[in-house]
Amino acid sequence: MEFTGRIIKALEPRGGVSNRTGNAWKMQDFVIEETVGQYPKRMVFNVFGEDNLSRFNIQEGQELTISFDINAREYNGRWYNDIRAWNVVSAAQAAAQPVDPQTAAATMSAAPFPPADQPAAQPAQPSFEAAADDSSDLPF
């Protein structure tokens, strides 16, 4: 899934040592807000891992497109959503990325209207002649 907007808040990074593996970990939460629409939506997401934090280098005020996964977990009888970013690109880069030709072809072929320079094809009319030859009253 993807969400495009402006980073309005970068929260303090958190870290620790895993009880299970003994490895150090680091994560940081960010708040992103849509920049379109009368009632913009906001979302809190996190980036896990010091390598991802340095690679994405997210700063407040940036226009970004976030690719993320959603998962839920239980803690002390309560459930919590976890929205974790796995890819971050600037909104300008996301708009400039070339479209996959196969995806574009599938989108074009599924268009609800024919191109303006071609007449619309007429749908085939059903034929009930075979049912008239049948001696039963049922059409099937």
C-alpha cells in the first residue's frame, strides 16, 4: 500500500536490545498528512532498523510517498496496529517514475470507453432461436 503526503512530525527514535536474539534495534515513528482534499487524512507509520532510518533520512516538511505494510499484534489482551514503511521516495520521484509497460497495457485495455477516433463496438444480441426448436417450455 502507498500513502503520499507531507511529514508533519518526526517523533523521537526508540531503541533497545531484543530479549529473544540479544541484538540491538532502533525504530522511529513519523506522522504524514495528505496534501490534497478538504479533509486531509493523517497516518502514523514507523521505520524499523538503523540502516533504513539512515537510508530514508526522513525530515519534517518533506513530500514523500510511503510504501508500507500493516500488521496487528496483541499485548496484554489489547490489539495494536503496526504500520511499517518498507520503501520511501520523494513525491516528485514517485510521479516521475516510468510506468511499467505491462501495467499500462492492462490499464489501457480495461478502459470503459473506446478511443475517440474509433466507433464503439455494438454488443452481440442474444439469440433465442435454439430455444424455439426445443419442445420443452423451459429456456434452459
